[in-house]
Amino acid sequence: MPRSNYDYPGYERSGTTYWTKTTLLYAGVIGGALLWSLPFWWMLATSVTANPSAASITLLPSNPTLDHYEALFSTQPIGKWFFNTIVFAGSVTAFNLIFDSLAGYALAKVDFIGREKFFLLFMSTMMIPAMVTLIPVYVFLAKLGWVNTYQGLVAPMIANPIGIFLLRQHFKGMPSALGDAAKIDGCNELQTFYKVYLPLAKPALATLGIYTFIMTWNNFQWPLIIASDDSMYTLPVALFSVRNQFFTEWGLVMAAAAIIVMPVILVFLSAQRYFIRGMTLSGVKG
């Protein structure tokens, strides 16, 4: 059994040095957390303040009100924008889980000619700036007639090299004997992937799903480019539109920002243990 840090000679958990370091560590972590949460709290406080101004910073509103949220829902198509964002983030996440897991498994467990070269090719695409491919992708989708459609919104993001790398590392760390035993029992390659390896990859799939959903939900550039009218806006683009319409109405702007950010925070907080576990298991295996 490996020894705990406390078992080594000269390490005293009850010593003054230990408690000083522990106190400083916790103080730094708590201070950093408070500093990080301050802008978020200011956003929420401003969204429920009656008449906020840019010159004042209100952290504790005296008379909280939901008038800004009511005005936002009565004047803007929030429901449509929310639906568009759900379709965008949900579809991209689902396609990434399917295609990235298939590609990751093939690059980790299927022995074919040029496997390592294909892997390097996938990884090399991460070094290409998104701005380089932006115009060619848009022109291609325009020729297909997919501008201002859900297909055009989702299609360019159905796979991700980061997801392929994450799942490839996870599958590579699993024993190959599991696949050999499944093939002896009569499973083909796809059945081996689906019935044996995929259930064991749940932590990595959860990590990829959370990461992809949050990144897609917050994506601003591509929805702004592919949408030609506000009926296809997602929430981040809608926030930009609201900001332009209500330039001095800080309460409305902050209410819109709160509507955008709250779902992703709730998703992450509800599944953070899976995210951390998946990153730990997938990131340390070679």
C-alpha cells in the first residue's frame, strides 16, 4: 500500500507550518473564488435593480424587481432564441459524441495502415486558425442553400479534434484483451465498440458532452455569420442585438446576459464531478 503524505518523517500535520500553509492556501482559494464571482454577482444585482446606471455599481439592490425580465420577454422573442440555442448546442453535442467516439476508437483500437498518420492529420487541424476556414465553409454552405438554417448552423461543428484526442486517449488506456474476448465470442468491430468499450468510456463521454455543450452554447461568431435574420439568432447573438437596441438600459442588458449564462452554469455544476473525473482519466493515459 502506498503511504500517505502524512506518513513520511518530518511531516507534522499538527505543526505550525502546516496550519499556516493550509490557512494561506484556503484564503487564496476563497479570495480567488470571490474575485471570480464578483462580476457575475454584479450582473445579477444589476438585472434586478430598478434604474441601474453604468456609472454606479450595485451589489445589493435595495428594492429588487423582475421588471427587466418581464420587459425582455414581452418585447423580444426570447423563447425562439432559446429554442435555437438548445437545437444548436444539443445537436452539436450529440453529433460530437457519436463521431468523436467512433474516430477515437478507430484511432486507438483498430489496426489499419496509416493509423498514426491519420491521427497526426486530425491533430494538425487544431493548429489551423478558425478564421482561415471561415469564408470557404460559408461559401460552401451558401451553395447548398443552408444559410440561415439549422443545417448550416450545426454542420461545420459535428466533429472536433479535441474530442477525438480525448476519447482516443481514453480508449487507448483500456485493455485490448477486452476487444479480443468480444471478437472470440462472435462480435464484429462495431459490436465490440458499442457493447464493450463504449460503456466503459462514460466518464470521457460526459467530459466531452459538457465541454462541447458549453462551448457551443457560448459560441458567438458562427451563429452571427450564418444567421441572416433574427429568427435564427442564438442567445449570444441575441444579447448583442439587445445591447444595440437598449444601449442605455443596463437592466435589460444584464437580464439578457443572466438568461444566457445561467443554463450553462447549472449544467456544469450538476455534472462537474463527471467532468473532472473524465479529464483525469483521459488526460494521463498515453
